[in-house]
Amino acid sequence: MKVVGIGKVLVIGLGQMGLGMATTLAGKGFTVVGFDVAEGSRQRATAAGIAVKPSLADAVAGTQAIILSLPLAAHVAEVVEGRKGVLTVAGKGTIIIDTSTSEASVSRTLAAACAAKGIGFLDAPVSGGPAGAKAGTLTMMIGGDAAHVTAAQTVLDAIAAKVIHVGASGAGNVAKLVNNLLVAVNLLTVSEAMRLSEAAGVPTADVLKVVNAASGRSAVSEVNYPRWIQSGTFDSGFTMGLMRKDVRLAQALIAETGLDLPLAELAARAWKASAERLADGEDFNRVAG
């Protein structure tokens, strides 16, 4: 399959999400290279057929689009504008697509720094987990210049089934935090509702048939409960630690806006307290247990 426009893509951060996107892109005809500081991630990527480069400079050379999939906003900032970061080696016209769950203020700062060098920067966090990354069926929420979205469209369409340009730089980050805050709260509320149903003598499986056919339904009741909670598999690929991080970022955004959101605050306390029984590495759906 011949790729029109962007042909060579670099993926920085070859964890479950990054590697899934890299293999998806390679399978759709893009020339893909990878970079990661972790030896284990490099080995897994190499085994999956991704050409892993020994240095960031080698990895960036000749690439037209760079996808970031990193744990924290601080990592994104360091990779982009650090002493040996992407901005020191990337060519004019390169598009950086940051799929990390980052912070709007960081994305806006990086977008401005990139623009000064003729480089595009999109904050483009994703929903859909490792399975979506491998299948190319992610939902991507994007903040940034519309011209950069257009320039990167073939790459975006290859890894995501839904590409939503939310608005200016940082808008994608805000949308992701709002989405994950809703998931975090909904997991707690659906869990309490199911406990009520069980205590009143109606099994969860039976009441969910009603909920999912009525106005109380949600992604948590329709997907999370049957796929990962009722089945007992708890293998969604998204951890307690990651959701706690996103809830903390949402709290920081709430504080930044000056809003008083008591339900969000209550949920944040519940997620923080859950660390007493659930380690960061556990599947985030276990909070419903």
C-alpha cells in the first residue's frame, strides 16, 4: 500500500500504546522507526519488526511525523525541547503528534516553541487502550492548528477510527481529562448502583440488562462491566496508577479554573484512598470490586 504525503513516522515511547500504534502504522504502509530509553521496550519493538534507533537524533532523521506516547507531561517537554530534544534535530515542516495524556499548559508552551522553528505540534491524546492502538481503532481528540491536523491526516486516520479536532492547542488535553474524569466518577457510581441491586436481591447481570436498555447506561455499564469486571479478567491495559494520575491532572485543572466541583473532589478522594487496597499496576476496573 502506497502512503500519500507523510511516509516516514517516528514513534517515541514504545510501551503498549506506542508499540501498538507503531505496528499499526507499519502494517498500513508507513515506514516506521522507534525510540525508547527502556531496553525492554526496545527489545519488544525490535521483535515486532520495528526499526529501533540507538539515539534520538538518528531516529528523527528523515521523519516527517513524530508520535509521542509518554507517561508524563514532564517527559514530553524534555523530549521535545530538552538539551538534545526533538527541536534540536527535527526539520522544518515536521509534525509532532503527542498522544500522551499531558497538560494543556505544557502543550501550549511546546506548540509555541515548535511554531518558532516551523514545526507543528498537536496535543492528541487517545481513548481505546492497547487493543485500540493495535487495531487502529482509537478515538483521538486533538488540539492545535487546523493546518497541522490536515498535514498529519493520513497518519491520524491510520491509527484512529475517530479523529476529533476539538480546538486550539491544549483543547485535546482538556477533552481527555474531562473524559477520564467522567470514567473515573462513573466507575464509582455504577459500582455503588450494582452493590445496591445485589443487596436488594437482583443480580448485577440482570439489572445491567435494564440499565443498558434505559437512560442509566454508559460505557462503564455497557463495556467495562461485561468485558472486564463481570468476566473477572481485569485486563483492559489501563492501570490504577494511570487513572489516579489522570484524576490528579483533572483536579489540577479544576483548581486552575477556580471551579468548585464537589462530586469531582469526592471521587478524587475515593481514587486516592483506593491505593490502600489496589496497587498502581492493577487494572483500573478493580476499583469497582
